[in-house]
Amino acid sequence: MDGTIRKDIQVGQLVKIVLKKDQRSGELTEGIVKSILTKSPSHPHGIKVKLEDGQVGRVKALILEE
């Protein structure tokens, strides 16, 4: 799961996102989803979310907790 499908992402889930300022470098930021900002069912660059610490970015990876 790469974060392009909205229904795959849940509030409270641990994800890796790319922040706007990091789009060129591709550096990922890890955090917990506070809210899902993208309204469409999918987005080719990743679903936009807000993390619990307030950072906003597009989901690049879903981290499955064991």
C-alpha cells in the first residue's frame, strides 16, 4: 500500500509522508494521522493528511503496526 487510495488510510494510523518542503529531496516524515485532507477516493501523488503534530503532507507509505 503506497498511500494513493483514500480508503486505505485511517485516522490514528502510523504513516510516512513527504512534506511540501521535502518534495524535491523525497525525505519522509513519520507520524500519526490526525485528519485526512484529500476528499477524492485516490490521488496519484498520495493522499494529503495532517499529522497529530500539525504537519501536512502526502502519504508515501503506510506503516503496519504489529
